[in-house]
Amino acid sequence: MVEIDKDELRKKYPNLWNEINGQNSTLKDLIIEGMQTDKFRGYTPHAIDYLRRCERNEEAERTISYLLKKSEISLEYAKKLRKQLKEKGIRSFGPKKEDDYYLREAGIE
């Protein structure tokens, strides 16, 4: 979902703004409400989010190594993740996040 400020909407899309503010107040309410309920606005995925996209332990290991290399996780946290992965497996981090997970969770798709 794309969120846009009311003033920005009015300036960039004057015809749409006029239509929204016309006789169809239900349409206006739905659009304005939708703009304010973006569930994942500003959300940054964490290591667990990436691991939940992995199919196999090997993919998860590569993901941990990548996040460590990019300094997105600490060495201590990487060790903790690897230990959990080795002892409990990939699904111990949670169910697999399929494609379009965030869109479905936000009610967009």
C-alpha cells in the first residue's frame, strides 16, 4: 500500500482529489482511511524475518553469514542463530514466510 499525504494527493492528482471530495463520501472515507493504516510503514526486517524465508538450513547459514558480513548482526548474535539452527532447525525461527507475505498481512493482496 502506498501512503500519501492529503496535500500531496491534492497537488499531484487534482482530478482524483476532486473526484474523492465530490459526492461519493464513502470512496473518500475508504481511501483516506486506507492511507492511514499502513501496517508495515517504516518496518525494517530483522535477521529472523530473513531466516523465515529460507527453505533449508544451508540457505539459513548463508543468510546468517551475509548479515554478519554486512554488519547487520553481531558476531555474538550470529553464533546464537547458528546454534539454534543447528540444534532445532530452520523452522524453529517460525513458519516460512512465503512470497507476498507482507502484502497479505497488510490486507493489500
